[in-house]
Amino acid sequence: MAPPDAALAALDPDAIARDTASLVRIASLTGEERPALELLAELADGLGLRADLHRHELEALRSHPDHPGEEAPRVELWGLAVTLPGRDPGGPRIALDGHVDVVGPGNERWTRDPWSGERSGGFVHGRGSADMKGGVVAALHALGAIARTEGAALGEVVLLAVGSEEDGGLGTFAALERDDRFDACLIPEPTGFDVVCAQAGALTFTGVVRGRGAHAALRLHGDSAIDRYLSIHTALAAHERRLNTHVEHPLMRELELPYPISVGRLEAGTWSSAVPDLLRFEGRVGVRLGEHPDAARAALEDACGGAEIAWTGGAFHPGETDPGHPWVRRVLEAAVVDGDPRVVGVPYGTDLRLFTARGIPTVLCGTGGIERAHAVDERVAEADLHRLARIVVRALAGP
């Protein structure tokens, strides 16, 4: 067999699905990723790969001027680097990057236990299966298949398994502070096998609206914070329309809503028979390609006149890779064998921007299932996991 045919034949679809299910069973909520990384290290060892599980200096990262922000409570931060040697000492050094932290299951009733990792109907079910434990496991098995058959990739490949992506990207930020000598990166986020070259930014904010309390029976003597918030909510909708009028970036222009604004949480009042004197709201605002986050912050604050705005949690800057870059073409050629992928942009923040900020060309390409990420009954197709592993093999071990 000619490269990478032997590595493609060495992929074990059942093992990829089985290991994805095992990883899903570990409820690695953001801030609690170490057990999931320990399992991945064991799986890497079993595939004949070199795994380095390490603890980052959390306080040093928090004091860094480019600290990307955090939302979840955390007392430690761990990372895993799995290395596949390269057969050409001068070959390109490639990163594969994937997060193992997941959001909670939410309040809706799941058909199955969200941590079951059940394999049924051709899917692996459970929180994190699509976003993005399946992608991490598929990439790991791709490296294992290359190691067992070709012995090496074109150049050295390092799989970075990280935490803290969901609340700002601290895991990847820490990994790149430790080692950023990469020529390109592939992040197997769920994209439906499209190749993502551009991502919007996203900033998290908290707002406070103050009113004047009164007895509900004498509400005209008060000033409801809820009533005052309604005009702010309307202003946010108008600001979203401005952000999405005359979108310049060609990949973002194709999206239905490139730069969304969403209020995800409201809290007001302390008693049903009292006019509320305080309302808190939390949300996120999209950051346009080419826009500095400080400008996005100032524009939202201006739109929310009458509210006190604080910027909390993760700060996802926008990021992009030139669609004409050779790495984009290579991943696209690896993906087109099994389908008809497009080069696209996405309206959400990812760790892509942490690589491109350092001049490292980076794309996303992964399974289907993004529509169930962060939603009830998340699942990933086992066939998609195998397809993704094949794409990774072709991109890394091809001629």
C-alpha cells in the first residue's frame, strides 16, 4: 500500500467509537478536566504514542496581559500533548488541538443519561460527544494508525488536548505559551466537514439596571428596573441589526446571522409584591472580523445607555486564515475525498483565534452534530468519527 493507504486501512471504526463513549462517560465540566485527560493519555499509550500530561501554572497565566478570561471556577489547569514523530526533519510541524471540557446538561429532560456514552443507532450519545470529544478521539486514532503503519507523519505532529475552551480558551492559551512552534493547526470541532477559515469573536457582559422600590399596590411610587430594562433589550436588538448590516468579510457575509447578540440570563426583584429596584442581565456580543474587541465593547456600552456594563468571562477575539493558504487547500483536499466540503466562516468563537493571533494558519474541520452541541440529547454519528479520522490521516500522511 502507498501512503497513506496503509494508515487508512489501519483505522478501527469500532475502537474510535468505543473510546469516544468512554471519554463521554467522564463528566469533564469546565474546570474538572483532569480525569478526561488522564484517560486520553492512557489511550495514547495504548496506541504507541508519546503522551505528556502536565500541569500549568494557573496564577502565572492569570497574571498574563493576554489572559483570555475565565467563567468557570477552577483550582488547577492540566494539559496533554501527544506527539507523533515526523519522517522529514525539515517537514512542517503540525498541531491538532481539541478541548475535553464540556458544558452542563441543562434543564431539559434527556432521552438518555447525558453521561451514558451509550452507543445506539449508529451514534455515540452524551454530553461532549460532538463538541468535541469525538473529534479528539478520532484525531488520536489517526495518529495511532500512522504510527503503526508509516511510522511517522510528513513532519512532527502534536495533538494538544486541552481544557477551558468553553469559558475562554485558557487551555489552548496555556499550551501555546508552553510551545507554539507550529507551522499549521487543525482543530476537529464539529463543522459538518466544512473547512472553517474565519470565526467571529464573542465577548461576555453583565449589565445592571437600577430602579426604585415600592409596594406593588403603590407601584406608581416606584420605578421598576424591569420596565427600564425593556428599552435596553430593544436597543440591543437594534445594535445587532447594525452589526449585521453591510457585512464585509465574504465568508461571514454568507451566514444568516454572522454577529449575534444574545441575553442569556435575567435576574430581577426579591418579592412578588414589590416593585423591583434592581435587574441583572448577562449575555454575549459578537465581534466582527477586523474589529478590535475594545471597539465592540464601547459600541455595546453606548447601545445600553442607562445600564452599568461589566465585561466578564471569556474574551473570544475574531480570527481568520487566508482561504488560499496551502494548509487550507491540503485539509480541503483531504476532506473532499469523502464528501463535498465548503470553505466557510462561523458566528461563534473558538480556539482558532489563539493560533492565528500567533501567525499559525489554522482551520476547523470535524464531524456533524453542531446543532446539538450545548443542547439536549447531544450525539455524534460513528460513521462521522471514522470519516474524520480518515481526513486527519490524509492531511498528515499524504504525499
